[in-house]
Amino acid sequence: MLRALAVDDERPSLEELLYLLHADPRIGSAEGAGDATEALRRINRALESGPGGPEAIDVVFLDIQMPGLDGLDLARLLTGFARPPLVVFVTAHEDFAVQAFDLKAVDYVLKPVRKERLAEAVRRAAELRGAAPHIPVHEPDPDHIPVELGGVTRFVAVEDITHVEAQGDYARLYTDKGSHLVRIPLSTLEERWRTRGFVRIHRRHLVALRHIGELRLDAGTVSVLIGSEELQVSRRHTRELRDLLMRRP
């Protein structure tokens, strides 16, 4: 059973998060803190108590934007501890996901928090703490990829994705209508979509061959044009890309 600490300076959000945590059977206890400073004091007591002590905390569900010490600041402080609790960020802002990953966050949940999405974050934390057996996850629809937008899960058609950019252990998917951040490494998408016409052109970019408008060569530098965006092709990927484009119907 996980022992949780929820941190949010907005009382309604904190109460809602605690309500959802208490409803999850994998959560043995959950308490709240109204700001990062209060949370840090509580975590210090937990670390002094030890992993099996009565004050112990296994996972912190942490808002990001708070007055004074914010969530990212607190997470950075925790990385300096020998045995810190796990961190799950719970925020209304998508923009900090890469920084969250760099701080070894278990998950990044967007507000408004849905019960099913929070349950997935709890599952990940429970597996890392050895508090729950692994539950197999069904393979997703191969023609679509789920993305979160304002607390709602939507399904983006793979054929609509023009290119993908690596952002740490996340990937940003681009379509003609905008972009979406997903917690999937670029290498995983490269392997998954290899047979669907996607090719790696750079350590940071995966592109859909069907959306390449031009292949450009300028002073020894190769790039591709996708819509109005020009992406550089690394030398190691240039030959493979040329061969694939030549065979493209």
C-alpha cells in the first residue's frame, strides 16, 4: 500500500486530488500540503522516520506552479536526498513535461485530473515501489495514438502525423493542426512506425515520408521540407533517406 502526499496551493484542487487518491485501493494513506515549503518539512520528517517508519512517504503528487518554492524547485531538492519519495507531477500546464522527466518524475498528469488517468500514475508508482503486481496493458489501436489535451484523452490518427521530435523520454507529435506531447521515447515510435512510412533523419527527428515535400542540398547540408518547416538530416541518415524517397511511389 502506497503512502502518498498531495501538494497543491489551491484548496479545491488539493481536496479533489486527495478524494481520488483515497478512492484508489493501492493508496494506504494520503495527506495534503498547501505549499512546497510545508511539503518539504513533511518529507524531511518522513526521511528521518525511515522507509518503514510511521511518517514514511512513498510518492508525492506535486503541483508545479505555486507561490514561493514551486513544484519543480521541490523536486530538484528531493534529487539530493539518498532515498527520496517518487514524484508524480499534477499540473494544468503541459509546458513543463520535459523538465519533469529530467527530474525523474514517475508521471505527468494534466488537470483537470481524471480518475482513470490518476489511476495509471498510481499504478506506475506502485510498480516502482513493488506494491502491486504488474497488470498487462492492452496494445493500443495501431492506427491512432492517445494524447491528453486539457484532461481529455483524444486519439490522433498516425497518418495525420507529419513528424516527431524527441524531448527527453517524451516525444512531440506534429500534425497540420498543432502538436501533442506524449510520454513515449522517440526510439519506441521509430520501431513501432517503421512499417508505416516513418524514418529517422536525425537523433531528434522522425518523419513521415509521405509528408516530405522537398529534399534540399545546400553546401553539403541535407534537409527536408515538411509543410513550411525545414528539418536537418544528419549525415548517417542521408543515404537511407535518399534511397527511401527514390522508391517512394
